[in-house]
Amino acid sequence: MTLAEILTQAMHLEQTGRDFYLQAAQLPGDETTAAMFKQLAADELAHYGYLERQLAAVQCGEDVCAIPELAPVDPLDLNDPIFPKDINILESLGESYSLEEALVFAMGTEDKSYKLYRSNAKAVEEPEAKQLFLQLAAVEMKHFEALVQRYESFYSYPR
């Protein structure tokens, strides 16, 4: 897969995540959870923008460049798993779903994003692209951790 294809795939994942978070923010529940979903949607939009800038550069024959907004994010260890082994959390949601189902699905989405960025970091040779994917993976892990914390505030984990 080319770097442009990887970036396009990642952009699609970020857009899908944003759409889901905006819908989940409308679920009945508390304001704190709705605000968390709205923040996750805003983060996904920012990630989309980072990836879009990189794709434009790559398509113009330029190298991937550092994203200043990601400077404070430390890259992660590629050997760390984000989700417990042998659990496949990403399942399709129906048209209506509960807050618990939304949180579980969101954890799965972040796990999928983390795994995508992690594998891309391993696959690319260009140091700047590797750094970008490591930083994005680290952000997705933080999203996952926030969702787990929110889930555990309502429900025992895992159920």
C-alpha cells in the first residue's frame, strides 16, 4: 500500500469516527459524556485535517512533515496492545443503541484507529511518516483510555 493510500484510509476512518461521535453525543445520558463525545468528534476532525495536509504534500511529491499540534504527544511503544487480547469489540450498531453500546463501540473504534496507525508506523520507512503515525496512535490510545474511564464510571468493565 502506498503512503497516499494509507493516508486516504486513515482519513476515512477519522471521518467515520467523527460522524459516530456526533451521533453518540445526542444519546440520552449525562452532559459530561455528551461533552466527551463532542470533544472526540473535534479531535477526529483535527486528525482528518492533519492527514489531509500530509496527503496533499505526498501527492505533490513532497515528504511528510511534522505536525506542530502533535509536538507534545510522545510516540508510543509499538509493542503495547491497547485492547485486551482476543476481544473483538467492533461490532455493527443498529439504528438505535444505548449509551453503553455507544461507549463500547467507541472503544472499538479507537482500538481500530490505534491498530491502523501502529501498523502504518511499522510499515513506512520515512522517519517523518513513522513519527506522525506513532503520534496519532498515541492520541488514539488516550481516547481509548478516556472512553474506558467513562464506561467504568457507569458500568463494570468488562460486563
